[in-house]
Amino acid sequence: MFLIARGLRDATYGNYICHSFQGGSWADRSPLHEAAFQGQLLTLKTLVAQGFNVNIVTIDRVSALHEACLGGHVACAKVLLEHGARVNAATLDGITPLFNACYSGSAACVNILLEYGARPQLENHYASPIHEAVKRGHRECMEVLLANDVDLDQEHSQLGTPLYVACMNQRTECVKKLLELGPPRLSQLCRLCIRKCLGRSCLHVVHKLHLPERLENFLLFR
């Protein structure tokens, strides 16, 4: 929601936007962000036609495309992409529009992002789309990613493999599909079993077991 006050001024710094109003307060979401998040397609098209920069971002580098995908609004995402929105733009936390689409469970958004060149597997696994999809139980999003050559055995430094995440979050349908596509290696099953036995305190307990460094690193996905 935007505050409308007498004397409101828009200030743009490069691709960043903020609104200054009475008292010098700041709000860094533009009308374009709001329209995208709310799925207000007509408003979004009007703003773009009026010359709003589709790649304008907040201080945290959140774009309107991030917002459209977070809301699962594929029509809004398509308009933004057609007008040059950066498909692989990342926030300060490494979040991409594709990650947001997987968070929201919008397979339609995942599909169109991939059509416009979204990278399904990033070198920086801090915010991994496939891990987010299985964590939320969004099987269709997961299947779209796997169909685009995402490594189903890719290991996140903190979360483990997609199969491990699916098991830990009891996402049965995702687990079944992952097992259908490729049985996990025996070593992965052993690690999964050991971590499950150690429970949520695994990170703290492993160090007390006095295991060989190589085995400890393996259990902690290092």
C-alpha cells in the first residue's frame, strides 16, 4: 500500500526508486512493484506504457518481476519480460524471480521464466529454486526444473540434496518423483539415515562424535 500525501515527490537514483514525502520518510516500492505483486495487469500495462522502468529495484534489489512471480501472476510476469525485465536479476539475498516462482508454486511462472532464459541452476546455491520447490511440496515446479536439466543430486551446502529436503519436509509426492527419475546413491541414503537419527541438532552433535574429518564433512554436506 502506498502513502499518498500532499507534496509527494518521486526520486530516482539509477535503477533505484524511493518516494520522499512529509517528514522525509522513505518507501522503496514503486507503483510498478505493487501492481505486479497484486496481479493488476491493466495497471501494470499502463505504468509500463507511461515509461516506468521495468528493471527498477528497491534498496534490497527487488524488482517488479520478483513481485509478479512471488504472487504467481504469470500474465504480469510475461508483460515485464516482454519489455526487457532482467530474468536472472538477484536480490541482495541472492533471490531470483525463478526462486520466487518456486516459492509460490506457480509452474506457469517457472515455465515462462525458463523460456526467457532463466538459469535453473545457479553456481551460488544460497537460494536454489529446486530446493525451494521440493521444500514447499510444489511437485509441478520441481518437474519443470528437472525437465530443464537441473541436477536432481545437486547438494546445497546447508540443505543437502533435493531428495533430502523432500524427505525432511515430508513431501511424499516429490520424494516419489525424485526416486522415479533416479534412485539415490547408497552413500546418500546412508547420510540421510544418519542425519535423521541425529535429529535437528545434527550440526551440533556431529562434532561430538569425533569422526574422521572426511566423514564429518560428508555428513554436513561440505
